[in-house]
Amino acid sequence: MVCRPNPALMYIRDATEVDLPAIVEIYNSAVPSRIATADLEPISVESRISWYQEHKPNSHPLWVMDCHERSNSTGQIAGWLSFQAFLVRPAYHATAELSVYVSPDFRRQGIGQQLLQRAIKQTPKLGLNTLVALIFAHNQPSLHLFQKYGFQRWGYLPQIADMGHIERDLVIMGRRVC
């Protein structure tokens, strides 16, 4: 069952390990298009366990948009957002890289916007003051989403990604939140 994006039926929560298969399925749905991820082949749930464990709700959370029928149930995962440490050096402790992925069933319905709005709002509470996103230059929907919420182009890396013999450019988007 696919629920419609009714705010009364959807909420953002911290991901649990039980959500990992849905998170991976959503991520893998982006692999064939070569627009949102640099992975060229689908990944496994097992390969993401340590990645999941690196996320901490009070500093670098992993959130899911949960679509449910009843207030006491867990439903379909419509999308997810992760905060990742940006470069593992002490001077970058207050900077996080954001990733947002939305299920094909829920794209273009405001899920990414809701996740990103919450990320911006919660950033100071997480001890962060700078957010970055690494987005392929041909991923216009993601570039527009981040621009809409005050992210600016902070960098451009031409032809840095070999996407199966097609070289793609990478845009570094950033926003100070303090």
C-alpha cells in the first residue's frame, strides 16, 4: 500500500535498524538513473550496517519520513535524510554533509522539502553551524531543492565522477545555520 502525502499520516523520526532495508531500497532506486549517487551498482543492507551505526540522534542523525495508517504503527518509508561528518578532522566538527533520498512513489510531493526544512531547523540543536551537500551538476531537482532553502554554490568540481564512461561534474552546495 502506498499512502498519499497527507501530513496527518506522515512524520519524521529517527531511523532504526529495522528501517535499513527500506533505506537501502530507496537509495538503490536512484542508482540506475546515475543522477543522485556515485554508486554504479546497487548496495546491500549488510554494507550499510556500519554506516547506520555511525549516525547518532544527538549529533549526526538519520531520519526517515514514515507514512502510516494508524498513529501507533510504523508504515512505509517515503524518504530519508542523513547527517554525515564532513571530513573527519577536528576543525570540521560543526559541519555536516546532508544526503536526501525519496522513494520513487513519493517524489515531487514535498518529502525532500520537509526533511530538509527539519534538518535546517535542528542544525543548531545538533551542535552544527554549517551544512553542505554534494550534488551532481546534472541533478537539477536536488540543486533547486537546496537553493530554495538558502544553500549556495560553494564549489564546482568538473568531470570528477566517472559514471560508466560518462564524466559528471559535482557541485558543492553550502549553508551557514547559526
